[in-house]
Amino acid sequence: MFQKIEAGQTVTVSVNAAKSYKLGGVKHAKVKAIQGFRFATGAEAPSSLKELATCADITSDSVEVTPDQTTAAEYAVRATLDT
């Protein structure tokens, strides 16, 4: 699924790091987002992923976070049950 992004437009997406990382017991952390993405140009969407161009990864500044331990524990339990 593609989203058209105009020049100068900013897209913000929330990410729940507890789904990918074990944050139980982590009181404070510094995080950075590293994002590269694939894109298409022109009016038509490509028929396969190999037709997409790739931009270089962009790294955000560090941000200090305090993980919600209730949520972190919930995902840790869920991940344990799923394996």
C-alpha cells in the first residue's frame, strides 16, 4: 500500500518499541529512530517491490524515554506465550 507524500510534507508514525525490545525493568532509556524507506515516483504504483527506489537511512536525534512498565510487561508476557 502506498501513501503519496508531497514535497515538504512530514509524516509521523508512532512506534511501540515494547513489541520488539524487552523493556521490562528499564526505567529510562535514550532512543534514536533509524529509518530508510522504499519509494516510487510517477503516477503508477510499481507491480513489484524490486521496482522501488531506496533512500539512505536517516537517524533522528536521541530522545530520552521512560517506558510504561505495565505495557512493557504485557508485551514481554505475550512474547513468552507466543514462543
